[in-house]
Amino acid sequence: MSYELWCQLPGRFLGMKYSTFYKYRDDVKQLIIELAKAQKFRCALCTKDRGLVIEHDHDPEEGHGHPYTIYNIRGLVCHRCNQALRGYEMEQRGEYSNWEHGYPYISSDDYDDYIYAYRCRVYPLNQEAHERRVGCSNPSQRRQVLRKFDAWFHEEIEHPPIWYRRYKEQQRRTIESPEDFFRVGNVAAKFLREKMESDPSFELSDEIVFIFGRIKSTLDELVDSLPRGTKRLCSHGLIELSDEINPLGGR
């Protein structure tokens, strides 16, 4: 595959040998071919078509600046434009680059177009990598919520909008751990018990009685299966919840 890709490039198009090209990752080699074709087999910033080098972002949003990856490669340029890019960016950062002794081979418009093309290409790759890392089941909804949150936060609105309050309410209703289960169960049991004490006519439905009965049975089995030392530690937690549920399930 490497040699087939290499043969798609004109002779001396890249300032490297095939042995160097061969060592790159397959996705990097494929990207080099795609960039070469998109640039019509010439420098991204001028008309030179020989001895081009891989120009890359040294501080990319995803991954590292070295070695070459599909996330940090910005384009294929000649040596002169590569040095001009370096000097231009140093000037933009306020660093000394000896620029006054050189010739500005690229304009600000050329630089903006070059960086814009790179960002348009790499943006979906960064999003995909981020979604894989975060493991979000609905990344598009997550991005929408984050955008709305940023808009609300930076506008410094005193009260959160209705969508954010609904989102937080939905999050509070989600049980993601055993701790969440016991916390919600304890609150529900206390609520129903207070409701029964304040309203003698209030009656629990058969479904609620069945659910709390199952929970109490499970808690009793769990407590019995715990080691003796652990039983002492949880006596103020599981036992208390079990006692709260007991009158409900036995009603």
C-alpha cells in the first residue's frame, strides 16, 4: 500500500525518500496524498512543485505536535514558505523572529486561508476523537447543551434559562450508582411515610407496595450477606432505609 501511494506523487515532489515516507502511519500517508491532490501537486502557498515538506501544527488541539498525525498536519509547503510561516506566527505571538531581515513571502490573507482550510479539515476529526474519549451516547445533544450553557454563562444572565433547569432536573432523576439508588430510595420512602401520617385517607397503590416490598426484601438479603464488621458500618445506612420501607411494604 505504501509504494502504491508513493507512486501517485510526481518525482521529487516531496523532499524525502521513500524509506522515510514508508515509516509514517497509514492514515498519515493517505492524508499526504489527499493534500497533494487538493493542492494540485504544488506548494499550498506558492507555485513551487518540488522538494515540499510536511508543515504541521506544533500545538494541536488533539494529540501532540510530534510525530506527524492526521490531527497536526496542516499542509505541504516548500522550504521557503515553511520558514515564512514560522516567522509570521512568531511575529503574531510577539516573539523575535528576525523578520525584518527577511522577505514576507506570505500575506495575512494567504495565511488565514491556509489555516482556515486546515481547521475545516481537522475539526470533525477532533470532534470524533473527543466523543470516543468522553464516551457520550448522544454527542450532538451534548454539544448543543454545552453551546447553550456557554451562551448563558458568558452573557451573565442572573437566572438560568428554563432549558438548563430542565436539564439539571433530568440529571437529578438519573440513577447512575448504588449511592444514587439508596439516596433516592430513602427520600421516596420518607416522602410517602410523611404523606401517610399527614393524610389518613391516603392509600398506597398496589404497584408502590409491591415495589417497596421487593426493595425491602433485597435490602434484608444484602444486609444478611455482609461481613460482621461491614454490618456495623452500614447499620446507620441500609438498616435505616430498610426500617423506612418496612411499614410501607407491609401496609
